[in-house]
Amino acid sequence: MLSLIAAVLLMLVGLFHSLIGGRRLIAPIVARDDLPAILGSRAMSRVTLKAGWHLLTLMWFALAAILVLDQLAVAEFRQLTLAVFGGTFVFCGLAALLLSRGKHLSWMFFFPIGGILLWQAVLA
């Protein structure tokens, strides 16, 4: 039961983080005229800040899913844990690749991590 409570709290903090933090913290930062240019432009700085902020929430949601699986004592816990995190990393890789048009090199790390975890899930 405690893992389910923790999962619900993690989902709530993730929602507040993305919605309120995105609006009250990230939006004012990316609106600044003096935002440093990374990856060649201020637009890429904005994309990187926003994506990083919201991908952290996605990771918290993945962790909440793992807590639910743990609480339910799912027999395939290891396999599903690997699949959840593998899929999450593949999604993060896609987001980084597409949103930055390949300029933010995190996708080069996220895809192999996701692939390794998904492959382990298949073998588990």
C-alpha cells in the first residue's frame, strides 16, 4: 500500500512540476532576452530548457509506474521495470533528436540506454 501512496505522490509532484513550475519558472526564464545561446541559438536554449524540465517529469512518472508494479507484486517485475525504463529512454531520445533537430547529443546516449534496457526486458 505504501508504494501506491508514494506513486500517487510522485505523479502529483510531477504534474505540479510540469504545470506550475513550467509556467512560473521555466516560461519566465525562456522569455528573457539575455538567455544565452546554446547549440547555436536562443531558440535551441529554450527548447533544451523546456524539454529537460518536462523529461524529468516523465522520469518521475516512469518511477511511479515501477512503484505500482512493485506494490502489485507482479511476477514479471524485472522484465516490466526494464521495459518501462527502456521505453522511457527511447522516448527521451526521440524527443531530444526531434526537438533539437539532432543538435542536442543526449539522444546518442538515450537510444543505446533504451535499447539495452528493452533488449534485457526481452531476455528476462
